[in-house]
Amino acid sequence: MAKIKLTKNELKKQKDDLKMYRRYLPTLMLKKQQLQAEIRTTEIRIRELMAEKDRSDELFKTWVAVFGEKEIFGPDIMHIVRVTTERGNIAGVPIPVFKGAEFTVAAYDLIQTPLWLDRAVEQLKRIFLLILESQTLEEQRRALDQELKTTTQRVNLFEKVKIPETRRNIKKIQIYLGDQQTSEVVRGKIAKRGLEKAVNA
């Protein structure tokens, strides 16, 4: 703890600091609650997307035997060209917001390939979109987690360190100034009595 000056100016400064800490603390606590709520919402959405992806994967597995009949459905059938995100803002935190993705599908002969290939490609796109959206939400969650950590540190600093420390400083200065005032009064009375004795003698 830094050494404080035991003066009226320092007392005013400490009182101003305490007022500022008390004014900002509720705002920080509100921000902390908002971040916690947003993180919970984001985590729920990620779980929903992953559950939907798992259901789609299960549906996809029913086609695996069919895919194995021909070498037409391999890793080169489709590629992600572009993922589109926008910048959003939650509680002052910049976050990515998933907007969609563009894919390229390898050319295939509509007559020579089975009918299920069109449906499989669409299903694969859907699965990729679920994965990409959940990855963007993970980025959001990491940004919100980091901001929550910083905000929690500030709340703790104000609540557990700065406010109690400032109160102690104010009390210490008030006691010291009170003692000084009492000493001055006592010295004044002693001087007055001494003066009265000198005059009366």
C-alpha cells in the first residue's frame, strides 16, 4: 500500500476516489452479469448446433454403404470457397457473427451419377454450415470469456482492494486531522491560560 499524505487535500482526493469506485462498480457488475448471460446463451447455441450436426451425421451414415458403391463421393466433391462473417458487439466486446458460406461442387454427370448424390451434396453443405457457425460461436465465446475475466478482475479490484483501502485511508486521515485539531485546541487553551497568568501576575 502506498504511503498517503495526512492532509485535507489528500482526504478530499481519497473521498473523490471512493465516490468514483462506488459509481463504476455497479456498471462493472452489470457488465459481468451480461457477459455471463451471453456466454451461457452462446454455449447453449453451440450445443444445439452440435446436436443438429450429430443428427445429420447419423442420417449421413445411412448413406455410407451407398457411397461405397462408386468412387464419386470423395473429399474432392465439394470445397468451402468463402466463410462470411460480420463484426458484432456484445457488452462492448467485438465479436464475429456468422452470416453464411459459399461452396464449390465438382462437376458431375447428372445422368451417370445416382439420384442420391444431389441430396448428399446438399446434406454435406448443411453439415458444413453447422460446423462453421459453431466455430464462429466458439470464437465469440472465447472473446466473451476473455472480457469476462478482465471485468471480473476489475470488479474484484474495486470491491476487495480499492474501496476498502480508500475507506481505511479516509479513516486514518480523519483521525490524524481530528487529533491535530484537538492538539491545536489544547495548545491554544494552554497558551491562553499562560497569557492570563502573565497578565494577572
